[in-house]
Amino acid sequence: MFGKRGKSYRKESQANLNDFKNFDETDPSFVQMLMSQVMELEVKIRDQQSLIESLEKDAMTDALTGLSNRRVFEGELKKSLAFVKRYKRRSALMFVDVDAFKSINDQFGHLAGDHALKLIADVLKQNTRPTDVVARLGGDEFAVILNEIDSSYDVTARARELESIVARTPLVFDHNTIHLTASIGSKTFGQHDSFESIIDAADHKMYENKRNHNS
């Protein structure tokens, strides 16, 4: 990615070094030129580092909501599972799906749908702990990893609470008030669970809950 640019830097540096051979080290103009070249190189290095950091962030973040993306979610779930297996603790996974999301897009437009997704993302972030992981998996699907919960923590009850908070937080868009609902499925996991079984169980609970909402 930076190969051509790197070659350009090296050519410029070599040319400048050749120029320096014509100067006397005691000449103030030589020192001034040297300092100028050093400062220019520092700026180029900072710009390149900023670009690398920006690309790394883009690779881990959902562009619309600013949440972690699916790639990060999968890595974090594997880390959480490894932790509970090693220390014999408990964590939990929630899958969140926005109800009737297609209807929002069809009735109010895709921009309204984007605002709805941002609102759901905000609700999830504001109502989870800093140690939890909130991610957008794609479309209208989100996930929450509840890291290291104690034995008294009722994940199913917490899922219902989050559904209630979403229902009480309408989206106001273009003079329209849009009432949102979400279906959440959860799975508490420990040392005997696998990555696939956790995903399948939370997904099954989410769709079971969605069917109940639609009945």
C-alpha cells in the first residue's frame, strides 16, 4: 500500500543527503536546511501513521453506528469464551433484531431506517456496562456480549428490560414519530459451551421471541 510512497521518501532523502555533501557543517545554512528536512520527514511519518490508524479503525468499526463490527464481535466472543473456560466463570450473549425494519424503510425511507439503527445502537451502548461488547452484525442485527456476570444475574430478564427501553424510546424523524421494537434472544455460557452452540442458542431464542411478538 505504501510501497511507492516509501520509495519516493527514500529517493527524496538520498537526494537531500547528496545536497548536504556540498555544505560545510559549520555553515548556519547547512544546519537550517538539515532541521527543515528533519521536520518535513516527521510530518510525513505522522501523516502515514494517522492513515494507518484510520484504516485499522475502519476495519474494526461499523461505519453507520460506530459500534464494533462482526469481525470484532466474533473475536471478542472467542476471547470471552476462553476466559470463562479458564476461570470457570459465566458470561452471556444477546442477539438483537429490530422488528419490522423493512416496513420502516418502505414507509419512511432508508434514511429513517439508518436513524433507527443509530438509535438502537445508542440505546444498547447506554444501557450496558463499559466491559460489555456491543456490535452491529449487519442489517438490523446487533449483538451484546455481557462479560463476566455473577450467578444471580438474570440475562433473560435483562433482555426483556432492554426490549422495554427500546419500545419507550421513539424515533422522531422528519416530523414523524416512529415507535420501534426489538426482539432479543440470550444465552448464558460457561466452560462447557462452544462458540457455535452459543451462537445457535441465542439466535434461536431471538427468533422465538420475534415470533411471539408477531403473534
